[in-house]
Amino acid sequence: MDKPQAIVQAEGLTKVYGQLTAVNSIDFQIEPGTCYGFLGPNGAGKTTVMRMIYCSTPPNAGELLVNGLDVTSNMSAVKRGIGVVTQDDSLDYDLNVVNNLLVYARYYDLNREQASHRADELIEFFQLEEKRHENVRALSGGMKRRLQIARALINKPSILILDEPSTGLDPQARHHVWSKCHELIEQGVTLLLTTHYMDEAEQLCDQIAVMDRGIIIKEDSPWNLIKTEVSPQVIEIRGDAKHRNNILDNIRDKIDFHEALSDRLLLYTQDATSLHTQIQKMDIPLKMLLNRRSSLEDVFLKLTGRGLID
Amino acid sequence: MKQSAPKVILKSAWRVWQRNATVYKRTWKLNILPNFFEPFLYLLGMGIGLGAYINEMDGIPYIEYIAPGLLISSIMWGASLETTYNVFVKMNFDRIYDGILSTPVNPKDLAMGELLWGATRGAMYGGAFFSILLLFGMGHHWGILLIFPLLFIIGFMFATIGLLFTSFIKEIELFNYFFTLFLTPLFLFSGIFFPLNQLPEMVQIVAWFTPLYHGVELSRGIFNQLWDIGLLYHFIWILVVTALNTSIVLRSIHKRLYR
């Protein structure tokens, strides 16, 4: 059987702003019905990629097809098939909750009946019934985000773009957004998201492109990234620097690699339990000695470096 | 890569107009009332107050001399406010355009929608003004019907001028310059209050190149039934400038919002 045709396909995609090459000739393919994440530090080019996909900025070079359509020559048609949740909320503050949905529906040429039916569905799905006639300004951050996602879904898009969907939300609101995303994936919507939260990427994404300085430095499933880029287990040590160095000198041959941070030492290993016991036996005073499973965050830090980007 | 700039889709522009109308409908009663007071106060203060000292201007009672021009200036103020401050806030502070542009509506459609809305608002200012003039007993003849298309066309012209300025600026404070150094001089030197032929020829030449002057002349001609081929030339001037400016401003907004 043939591989399903990619719903978004980029080849040599490039975006230059003046002196800055925000996106530098990247290639990627997104399978329909999956969740694809762009992960990277601030300024990596994630948002710019998204903006090119939803026709908010033209690529300078390369090809970008969405639903088989070129983004520069079919802007309206491309956007008709996409729902967009921007990073800064772009809700219409002059309108109340339900009118935000109804007015938005008009941009897609939904008639009055379709629009009000769809708006009711979405208000229910995102649990905004009580706020139906509230002004948007009166909503909490979580509710605004839900309304933005609801609004993006008004035309039943095949692709939903989420630019940092849970930035600035409290933990409850984040989990609520994630669970709605899972439901959407089950309904067959293709999700595209950018994030710098590793837990978010691990929770949602089938495939991840790690971006840094305008290029994709690694692309794989979260599980494979962890498996291939870092060792399965980590020991995290906090304590005086000299004690940390002391430990490192003694067990250097037992680990795959390490990361020495200003406040802690990370030891990446295949077998944390025996190493843990060994360190305990050394009887060095430490503030913390912890075993954990490696996470996407370890991959991310290893790939993009620990220096502050901005 | 080729950069095709799509043509305006009028249906999408209409959606943007509808959005503004939906917002306006919430507060229209509050909004429209000042539009009636303003002409009333002008006519009272300038026509009756100043008119007590100036009986006639060019053979017309002073109040009737200034009224047709003031009507056109009210369209100018209304349409300009809409495509300057209001558009700037929607574009840069409330980020409403980010939301609209991620739908099938493209930047040029958005710009056209705002122009149509600006023209509509200008026509509403002018319409309110016009109704007061009728009350004052002016324009009671069939030829006055020609004023109706003019309300909208002149509104559209000033909407394009305001939007063009908005498409270039990054700071909202710069509108002060637009209003005090462009619109206010137009208001004072377009022949609303006194005939320009009293001024040096240079001023008359400059006036010919400015938009309000032609509107004022047209309006005064229609109100006072001074039918003359000159009126047609003023009208053609307005149409040509509006058409040229529209194509420039659509491109300019496209450049500003799609880059």
C-alpha cells in the first residue's frame, strides 16, 4: 500500500527577515491525522514556519504545500482548510463569546443556520455555556484559549495549528487544553503545534521536529528521540560543586555521558539503580540524589545546548 | 519564488464590513447622536453668529454658503477617523486582524472592507448633517438627490487617504500630524468659509490638488442649483483620485500585513 499523502509538505522552505534567516531551507512532511510538533527554544523559527503554513507570511524560497495547495498562489483555499490558534490571542475584543464564533463563521461563508449550529456545538465542547454572552475581556486565560481553539474549529478544518497552546496557562487549564487536543486527534484532525514545553510535546505529539536557529536538527517520535539521543535513565545530583566533581571523577566509566550544570549534575546511564547504590556508598554529603527516567527535556537540552538563547 | 498578490475578493471584503457593522450595532444609538448635534452647533455658531456680521458671500446668505461645505467636511472627519485611529487599534493593539487574516480573508480584502466601512461611516456623518440642513430649510429641490451618491463616494475617497497614511505609520501619535497638518488645513482652506478667489493664485492652484476642495464645490453647486460643466470636472477629479488611491492603498496594506 502507498504511504498516505502528506497533508503538509515542505521542501527547501526558507524565510529571511532582513539580515536574519528565520527559517533556513527546511524539509518536512506531515501525515494526515497525526500530531506534529515543532519544538525549539525561542527564536528557533517555529512560529515563522507556522505563519508560512497559514499564509500570514510568504516564503522567500522553497515549496510549501498544504492539502496539496501551494501557499503563495492559493491563499484563501489553503486557509479555508486550516484553523489557527495564534500565540498572542487574536480574539475580537469588541464582541462577546458567541459573536466571536458567529462573526468568524461569516469569514468562511457559513450561513446563519450553519454558523449558529456550529457555534452551539463548540461552546458545549469547550464548556463555555455560562460565558456565552460575556465580553471576551471578562474571560480567564484558560477560557480565552479555549474560545480561540473553538473559533479555529468553526469551519471544521482538517488541520489545526496551535502556536504554543498552553503558554501562560495554569496546570488545570493546560490539562484541559491537552485533553481537548486528544479528542480532536481522535476525530481525525491533524494537529500542528509549536511548544517549548517538553511535557506538552510528549503528551500530544506523534512526531517531533526539534528546531534551532532556523533548521530542523532532529526529527522523530518522542520515544525514539529519547531512546536514540539520551540514555534511558538519569541520576540528578545537587550539592556542593566540589562533592559533585568528586563523584563524577569516581564514576566516569560507569556512565554514558554527563551534563554539569551550575546547580546540579546529570548522569546519563543504562542502569541507574546500581549506580545510585554505588554513589550512596561513597558517603558524600549531598542535597539531593535522584533517579528518574530520561525525558524529552534531556533530549532537547542536549540537542539545543544549555546556553540561554535570547 | 513568485509573489502573487491576489485580487480583491469582494465577498470577503463584505465580511469585514459586516464585522464592523455587528460591532457598531451594539452602540449605534450612543454613537450616532453627536453626528446630529455637530451640524446643529456649527450652523448655530457660525451661520447665525458669524452670519450676523457677514450677510452674504458670493451672493448667497452666509449660513447657506457654508452649510454645503461643512456637510462635506463632516464626511471627511467621519471617514478619516475610521480608517486612521480605529484601523490602527484593530491592527496593532487589539490584534483583530491577526484573527481575520487566518481565515480565507486576505489583506487586500480586509483593506477593501475597511474602506467600504469607512465610506459608510462617512456617509452616516454626512447623512445626519444633511438631515439637519433639510430641517433648516436648505436643499428643498429635486437636484439635491445627487448628494446621496456623493456622501458615499467622498467618504470612500477620504477612507483611502486615511488608510494610506495608516499603512505607513508605526506610532499612533503620528495621526496628530495627519489631523493637524493635513485635515485641518483642508478644512480651513477648501472654500468652505470663504471663496478661494480672494486668496493669492498660488493658494488656488494648491487647492485644486486637494480633495476636500472639489467636494465642497460640488456640494455647493448641487445645494444652490448652480448647474455648470465645472461640477462634472470636480466629480471626475474625485473619481480618478479615489480609484488611483484605492489601488495604491490596497497594495500598501498587502505589503504591511503579508511579509
